[in-house]
Amino acid sequence: MTLVVGGAFGLLIAISVALVLYLSIKANVENTFALLNDKAVLIVNSLDGQLTENLDQARQTTVGVAELLSRLKVDFKLQNRDRLQDILSSAVMSHELIDVVVAIDLNGDEYGVYKNEDGQLEYFQRRVPDEVRLYVLQDDLTADSEPAWGPLVPAGDKVFVNVTAPLVMNGKLAGYIASAMATTHITRLVTQIDEGIDQTNFVLAGGYQVLAHSDQEEIEAATTLPSTVARFGDPVLARIAGAEKAALFDKAASEGVEVRTVELPTGIFVVMSQTIRGFSSDDWTIGAYFKRDSIGSEVQRVFLSAIAGFVALIVALVLAVLIARRTTRPLLHVAAESQKVAELDLDTIKPLPSSRVRELNQLATAFNSMVAGLKAFNTYVPKSLFSKLMDIGFEKATQSRELELTILFSDIAEFTTMSENMNASETASFLNKHFAVLVEAVEAEGGTVDKFMGDGMLAFWGAPDARDDHAQAAVRAAERAARALREQNRIASEEGKPITRVRIGVHTGNVIVGNIGAHDRVDYTIVGDAVNVCERLQVLGREIARKDELVVLASRATVDNLDEKVAMVSVGAHHLRGRAEPIDVWRLVPPPEMARQSISLIEGSGVA
């Protein structure tokens, strides 16, 4: 792809340049000054655009970091430091001009990331290293303030341009986000758009301090930038303040570009400049200067090549469109399908077709292999769990810890007897249909499916995403599953098929949740006595109502955590296997014949 695109555009450029050089010999001197006006505006606008675009991007990055921290509620607490560091590091890496990003709380403590001399990222806390010491806060910066550019700040042997944005949490000022860029980047920017040995680009602060100079290395007397114009060693800049305005540049002046002439023993120089504001406490002067003779000949060549340039431009546009269509069509396909990957909508992804372009073919092959791997991965890891882990942060979410969760354990009564009349395919189809109902109920209430064990399923609420209503959510899921299972049994009964008797246990208690297993085989799961209690509640359901199609039992621990009205019937205290003390048990979702005995749990009032 590089050879195709590069070769085509290279050929176009070569044709355009050849035509321009050929026709430039026939330059029209009468149009020199008109074109000099255009040239002056073009050069200064190019400098302005380059600087403004890059510095605005730095400002937007700073605002973006503040908004991201606010949206994710990443404050300055100790438990958020790693995430804060990751976000600040991403900001530094995302913009090549930014050298430092600092988060400052209202106590003045600073947490930041900066690029060292080797270009590596380093993290600092509370005290900024001497080589990047920045004092950029604005005294009047409030929660409603726009980002503010601070004064130029010296740090070590460099000078930094800096911008600060307020960090707002819950509508209140919580701190500040500041980004800083060394002025050496500005020199690099103005050097990149220097058209050759005849042009010199520069940036001045306050009219006297040289921030950037495209020919800095060629000036023997130059000191390290920034420097005053008197000490820098450029005779043109040293005399720019007292230079006279050039005649016949009214058009440039009307667009804010000043054109002056500086006379030196080495010749007459034309200086084009413009004042811009907003990137520090001082106004900046941006511009370029040329020797007058070189400008005249160059402008003549530009003017006389206009027709050839126009023709070349039309040809270039036509070819560019054709090439762009050929190269971007598969890339657009990749972008569309990649969005589906981000949303884990793997079943609707269309495989990328092969391409004759080697790089595109490699991309298609790699993408298709990735999707196949993700589909295989998603077969064994629930999509809801995977999404939660990615949203919360994999390392943080999967770290093993003790939490109070509500657990649901389901099982099919007498499944062994049922399966004796099914072959392997029928058994798998039956279980898949049964589990689909349970999984839909669990995920509809924000639960996490842990595993399937034969004809049983284990699910829980309260992890990896913490929630206070985990008991209520589990009960709602049990009710949802009960309605769906009864509907399945109704249809099966009408078709003359046997109904499915399901037993469900719901219990709330402390468990260990997180990644558990060997180094090469790890599951995100829960372990603990509460899991055993939940499983034995499910077993108890077989004893309490052996013939009922659906029995949902909940422990006292779950009932005490409910804050909404729930229909239930007390079935007394029971000794569960492995436990010395009996526990109180309620039957949720009672059958119609028990409706007159139903009990409602009222918010804040305990069990009625």
C-alpha cells in the first residue's frame, strides 16, 4: 500500500513541480507585489495555523483529562492513584507536544507524569522534580472558568508554555489539570514549515523574547532559546522594532499581517509578522523574513505556474479520489466491524475480504483471526462479565477480596430420570434452552453468571460492580426466571411433554470473589460458606415441596436486605447440612394456593 500510494502521489508531485519550474521562467513582474501580499498572508497564516492547531490540541487534551477524571469520578484518594496515573500517562503519550501533565488538588499536592530527557514517562507525586517545576495555577480559576494559559515558566534549561483547566467533581472545584510544553517544540514546528534557506520563521513573546527560530543552529552567536532579540544574534530580529512598514502591502495589512523592510549591509530583508494572543500572559509575534530578491523571483514562479498548477491539481484530485477509494474502502469496513468488536457484538461481524495489497491482506487476516479468537473466548466467558471487567478495570475488578454478595443457585429436580429418555443431542438442546431462560433473567437484573454445573447454575450480585441492592436484584431475577419457567412448562404441558421442576436457593453472605485458580487456569468465581448455604437451600426446596414445579427459597440474611414488597411465605427454621444452627427460611414466589398466607416485606419495617 505504501508503494502504491507513495508512488502515485510522488509522480503527481514530480509532474506538478516540473510544470511549475518550466513555466516560472516566464514570470510576470507586474504581479510581483500582488503575489507578495498573498505570500505574506499565506506564510503567516500557515505559522498561525500550525501553532494554534497544536497548542489548541494540547488545551483540548488538558480539558479532556479534566472531563474524563470528572466523568469517571477519579479523585485524589489513594485508591484512585493508579487510575489517575494511567489517565495522565495516556494524555502525555497522546500528544507529542505535551511534556508534563499535572493534577493538583485544592491542598496544593501535585500528581503528574512527565517525559524525561530520554523520552520515557516518569510519575511524580507531591513534589515536582526540579527539571519540570511548574507553577501554572491561575489565582482566579473557578469551576466555571475556561482553560487558562499561564506565563512562560523556566524549568532547568528549558522554558515551558502551560495551560490549566479546572477539575470539577459533582459541580464543585476539586483541583486543576495543567499541561506544559517546552518551547523547543515550537521551534520544531516553525522549522517544519520553513520553505528553505531563503526563509526564516520566528516566534517572539512580548516583542523582545525569541521563543522559536527556524535557523537557530546557523546563528553562531545564538544563545539557548528563549533569548532576547538583542542577545540572540539575528540582526534582522534585532532591528525589527524600528523598521519601517513596507509600501504596497495594504492587502496584507487589512488581514492583520504587517510587512516591514530591514536594511542590512548584506541586503534588504522583508519581514512579515502578525500578533496573536492567548497562549501566555504576553502577546506573541509570529512571522517570517526573506531577502527581497529571493522573494521576488519565487513569487514570479508561483504566479506563472498557476495555470499548470490548476491542471495538475485537477489531475491530482481525480487520481487521489481513485486511489483513496481503493485504499479506504477496506479500511472503512475495518472501522465499522471494529466498532462491533468494541461493543462485543461478535455474532454480526462480517469477515474482512482478502486484498491484493499486502498490508491490507495482512490486516484482514489478523482481524478475522482476532474475531474468531474472541468468539471462542466469549463462549466460555459471559459477555456481561467481560463487559463489566473491562469497564471497571481488569486488574482492579479481578483482585480477590471478601465482599457481601447475594447468591442464586438453581437445579432441576429429578433431571437424571428425565435425561434417561433423551439422547445426547436432545439433552444438550434441553439444557441450553433451560439455561438461556436463567441467564436472561440474571443478566436482566445486572447479575453475574459464575458457572454451570451439570443441570445447575450459580450466579451472584454485588461483584464485580458493587451495588447496595444486590439482594433485591437477586430476588427480582428469581421472580423473572420463575415467570419464564412457568411459561415454558405451560407450553410443554399443552404439547404433552413433561414439565420441568426447578429448585432455586437465594442467600446473602460474605464470600471471597475474584480470580481463583492456578497460574495457567484461572476463573473469576466466588468461594465460601455462603455458597454452600445457597446450594443447600436449593436442596431443601426438594424436601419442602417435592411435587411443585417451582420452589424458590431465601434465607433470613437475604430477606433482611430487601427494601421492596416481596410476596413470600415463611417455611420455618431448618437445619442445613454442615451447619450447627438452624436458619429461618422463606419461600419466594409462592404458588396461588398459598397466596392467602403470603407475607410482604415493607421497606424499613422488617418482616411483617
